[in-house]
Amino acid sequence: MVRALRILSALSVILLTMGCAGKPLVPYSLDTPPLVLVPASQSNVIDGRGRFREIYCAIREDHGHRLPNDRPCQEVVLRLAEEPAATGKPVHLGQARLQLRILVVPGLFNECISSRSRPFTYALAHLEEYGYRTGVLQVGGRSSSAHNAAQIKDALLTMNLLPYEKVVLIGYSKGTPDILEALVTYPEVRQRVEAVVSVVGVVGGTPMGELISDPFLNLLMRIRLSDCPSGDEGAIESLRRSTRQLWLSRHELPRSIHYFSLGAFAERDDISAILRSMYDKLARVDPRNDSQVIFSDMIIPGSTLLGFLKADHWAVAMPLARDLPALAAWVDRNEFPREVLLEAVIRFVEENLMAYE
């Protein structure tokens, strides 16, 4: 508990300091490819929002209301303009129809508190009740995406998979670019992965990476903890918008993989207290952010868009209020129906994969 408090206390100091900074959110630079923001319907993104809502609401109506942190589906899945209509198709709510191995790749600094809290811990256990096999691929909490891509490769190549078992990687936050770099860099990873789901993934980067000044970056990177090695100390650099946009412009994602994207954003009152200074900072660019990433930077190119959740960056995946109740005063908007959410994501992915069989 003390170790987790030290990490989160240091993070809170940095976030508060960033909130007081007067510099531009993203510094003037020519080190960027040309960028354009267009509606999903005019890009190569497939709009799956209508079907995802249909699946989420069916799960919530059937058994989700008996699970922790229940709330009506319209209070969880935001309805943006031009959402496709519901399909009217039935939603399968029984046991798994495909042999799927669901593996979560955590985000920034999760290695530092992994003994206390991990993304989707209870939601993964819920999935196993339906016959899905699950796990977490722990990567370097303070290391670059290139470093962590090698760790993902090593973990997958040494994993014993069942015959015909399909691997679905879920990238939470920085876990998403770590996965994408693994797919591009290592052909052997592509042979083992069927689908990738980005959950509030830092796909296009975040101004957060540019906002952290060098002294505070050094503080964050050099906190000495026995179970949180510094690695190559490249984590923040991997999250900068300039880094991620250049990487996307130079690399084509493997077409053999099915990609899905799930974002989130909320109003200030729905953001945990510890994250509000960062939310305020990003809101100067766009209030549709989750305190860490702007909503338009969460979508994998060429993916199927599942939708956007009403939650902050931590609430979507990290059960901090449940695992670390001593932090309740700072992490005060963390209750979220993660069991229903993750089941809806996997039901959607399974249905999509079955259509290609």
C-alpha cells in the first residue's frame, strides 16, 4: 500500500504542476507529418457504435444489473452524432463460441503498482465464467513502446496456446502503442494474434507527453522501487504526439489483424479529483478528453469503432477504488461497470471474428 501511495502521490504532484504551466500544450515544431481531423465516416474507420450499444445494453439488461457499479447503459456509452441504428440482431449471452485467449497489456507505470491493482482484474475473472481464457501481459511501466514490444513478443512466443485458440490483445492506454509496435516489428507476433482492441489507447499520442517538463520527468522516471525497474526510461517519449504521429506515418499496420477501438471522455465533474488538473489542461484543446488523451487520438487507423464511454482514463479499466480504498479522496470517480464493459467488448469481437470464419 505504501509503495502504491508513493507512486500515485508523485504522479499527483506532476499532474498538478502541469496544470499550472503556461506553455503551449504542444510546442511549435516542424517535426510532424501533415495531420487532418475528419469524421469516422469519411475515414477508413468502420462505425460499429450501433451494434456495440446493442450488445452492451443486452448484457446489462440480462445480468449486468446484478454486477458491481451498475448503471443504465445510456449513462455509460455516450451517444455522439450520426451513430448507426441498432441492427435488431439477437445478442449471444451464453458460453464462449470461439476459443479466445484474452490478454491485457497495461499502461504507463502499471508495473509499479501491479501487486496492488491491474487493469480489468475483476472483469477478466467475469469473462472466465463464460469459458474465455484470460491473462495480463505485464510490460515495463517506465519503458518505451519499442522495449515493451519485445516483451510482448517474448511472452506470446513462450505461451502455450490450445489448438485453434485465437489471441485477442487488449491494449489499455500506453498498452495500445506497445502492441502496435510489436505487430509491426515482429512477424512472429502477427502469426499468434487474431485481434487487437484499443481501450482509451494513446494511438495518436497525447499532449501529456509534451507537458511534463524535464525535472518532473526525471523525478517520475527515477523513483526507486524494487518492483518497478526504470527500464530504458522511454515511456513518456513514446507517448508524445510527435512520436506517435511520426510512427503512424512511417508504419503500415498488418492487415491480417482485426482492430477495434474504444474511447472515453467525460465532463469535469465526472473526472477523479487527482486527474482534474490534467483534464483542464487538455480541455483548452478539446474538452472531450478523459484527462489523459483527447478522444480523436484514441482510434486505431482502419479499426472498427465501438464507441466512447462516459468515464475518465483510470475509471475505464483500473479498479483503484476497489483495490486501494485509501485513495478514495483523490480517486473519487472510479466506480464503473467494467465487468459488463469487457464482456460487451469481447462479445462484439467474437461476433466479428465468427463472420470471417
